[in-house]
Amino acid sequence: MILSDLLRNTSVPLPGNLATVEITSVEEDSRNVIAGSLFVALRGFKTDGHIHIKQALDSGAAAVLAERQISDDNRICVNPDHDNRGILSLIAARFYNYPWEELVTVGITGTNGKTSTARMLHWVLEKHGMQSGIMGTIGHLVGGEEAQAKMTTPGALVTAGMMREMVRKGDRCCIMEVSSHALSLSRVDDVRFDAALFTNITQDHLDFHQSMEEYFNSKMHLFDLLKNNGTSIVGTYSDGFPSIDGAVTFGLRENDTYRVSTVFGELGRISFQLQTDGISVPVEMSIPGKFNIFNAAGAMAAAIELGIDPISASASLKDFPGVPGRFQSVNLGQDFLVAVDYAHTPDALERILRQASELTANRVITVFGAGGDRDSSKRPIMGQIADSIADIVIITSDNPRTEDPDSIISDITAGLSSESQSRVIVEPDRRAAIRSAISVAQTGDVVIIAGKGHEDYQILGKKRIHFDDREEAAAALEEVLE
């Protein structure tokens, strides 16, 4: 594609020598530049792509799009709006020829439940012969092949390129978890969705968003990206849900389009009735956690809106195997439950611990921490929640990153009551903390290891080391059961 086509109807002036240049690839990482590439320089949070322009040109870039004048090299054009993120989304859409127009696309946003809802919907669609790709937190799926995810929603170039690959490999649908970061940073500004689904909103990412209002508004941008006749789907089961004209809703209210009732949950099984269009559809799944009822209801609502029969959709979910790292049991035959969960927000931690308290025949024991270089205001709230629900609280490190782990733990313990000290253990070493929890567990207890879920690493400083809560829990159980 020639550069003038990529940049048509934008405010970027093109020197005459660049207008007809053939662009073979578009790159935002100078290390990926090859002969014929367009290098788009972005200002990041940790580095500035403009310092790599010379490297890109030396590697054969046919043209560079910069946000400011760097040199008089005639291969550089400058965006007068000084914001390449928005224009990169447009360029990616044009370069990969709008692949979302050849796919049924579902975007899912919200603080909690995105991954489980996406995976449940994927399961239903696949059961109905609709080969589907996924972009999300625990990994991407393209043409039936797994790909590692570095972030929940990739950048604009990766997103458009991956969706084009989905089309090439025979996927008919793309289910995308859409993060607030992606919506704020223009990663999906030119993607269009057949359905946009909102799960819930609770405190998270206030290190990035300056307020809950800003966080909420970023989520709402997803509904601006619907295709003509696209469907808005809103969960009403949690406080703070948006009121959107024409939206279909799912939740506990009498007037919800998809009304959840007759809720039941026990260890390893949930069930409910989903009432819609005058019929009541029984839904039963062999997974734990009542909160999964609303994830399933959202997935059912999306599937039905995409044309799947309600009874058939429900039947598909019966053998859904669960989601890695979401209330995932680690069972070596012990007489107490050990489960690993991704809960890393106050709301998610409260929900998982309340579920644990309903399941236990004895005590709730929890191991959790909080991420470093992230929203610190949620730390004491999480401490208070654990203190109020769990019988034994073990506070440890999560991904401390460049923060002092002891400082993070101190923020968490600020939320504890003065009476709780006898049942609180502080152990910064996460491996030792998990072993401590399992060593004190008794018959009928429920041990919740929260915060990292599917992640198989821990970030210490700027170094990523292998660390998997599931592996550590299994190793600790082996020691106890010897």
C-alpha cells in the first residue's frame, strides 16, 4: 500500500517524495523495521520512540511518521496533531483492510469477569460450529492456535494484524477483552463490534486513570465502537452499571432482558434460571463460584443476541471446563480445598472470599498481596476485606516490581483492625506464604491463593522470574501429604 493511501484524509502533510512510496509493513517497534517499513514513533510511558528513528531509518524504513521534527531527513513526515496513537489505529485499520468487517466481533469490558465471560462465550460459539478467535488476559487464540498475551488488549497494529490472521485461518468470530487502557490509548479506535458487553465496574487502575469517573468513561468508549445495528449488553447485577438507550441487560432485576433467578452454588457446581422472552432456561455448570453465574449469564446473553438458541446455548455450557487461574482447584487428595484465583481488586477479592466462606465447613484461609507500581489506594481496602471475611490472613508479595515489598505490605496492613493481629501472618516470600497457608489448613478449610491466577511469573524489580501459584500450592501439598 502506498503511503498517501495510508494517510489519506489526515492532517499529515506528505513531502512529494513520500506520497507514492510503497509501504511493506507498519511498525511501532524499531527493532522490527525492515526495508520498506513505515515506522510510527510513539511517546510511551517509559521510553520515546523518537529516539529510535535513526535506527529505523538505518534498518531500511521507507518513511517515518513522527510527532515532532527530528531532522531534515526527507523520509520523515510530521503529524501536526502531535499524537500518533490515534492515527496509528487508523493506519493499522487501512493496512490490514478492516478485518473486523469480515468477522462477527464481540468486545467485552469491565473490571472483573471479562476473561471468564469471553471463554464461556467462545465455548458456546465453538459448540455451534462457529470457529472463534480470542484476545484476552490469559492468552490469545487464532485459528485454534494459542498465542501468549503480553497484555489484555494488544496495541492497534497487533490487534488489526491478529484479526486479519483470524480471517485467514478461518475464524468467523473474534471475542476481545477490551481493557480501559486500550480504550484510553486509542488501541481499538477503528475496530468495530457487533456486540459490546459491560460486566461491572469497581476500583482498579487508579494509578493510570485519575478518578473512578475517568475510569468509567474510558470503559464507555467501547459503546462508541459498535457497528451499525450493533448491540449493547449491560450487566446490572453490580452497582455502577451504565444506563444506555436500547441496551439489552442481564442481572437480577425484574425488567432485565435476561433475568437471573433461582441461584444455587456448591463446591464444584453452579446453577440458575435465565428468564428471557417468556421462557425460563435452566443453566447448570460444573465449576465453582456463584460469581460465575453472572459471567455465564453475560455469555448466554451475547450468544443469544448473536442468534444462538437459548436452550442450545445452555446445553453447551454444561461441560464448560472452567478458566485457568479463575477459582482453579489444586487437588492432590487433601481433605480441604485449595484454589488459585486472579482476584486482585477489592471487589474480586471480596467475592472470592465470600464464596469461600459459603463453601467451607470450617475456616477460610487467604494468601494475597498487591502489585507494585500500581494503584496503591486499593491496598488498605483489600486488607480490610480480607480481615473482615477470612479466618486466617497471610499477606505476601504479588508482583512488587520496583516498589519495596515491605512498603506494599505496610499499605495493606493499614486496613486491618487492631483486633486481627493474632490471625494475620506477614510473609513477604510468596512461596513461603503459600506453604504456610497449606501447612495450617485443616479438614474442611478453604484456602484461597489470590492475585496472580493464571500468571506463571513474578516481577521482582524489572526482572520476571518463573513463579506459578498452582505449582507452588501443589508442591506444598505434596510436603503436607507425605
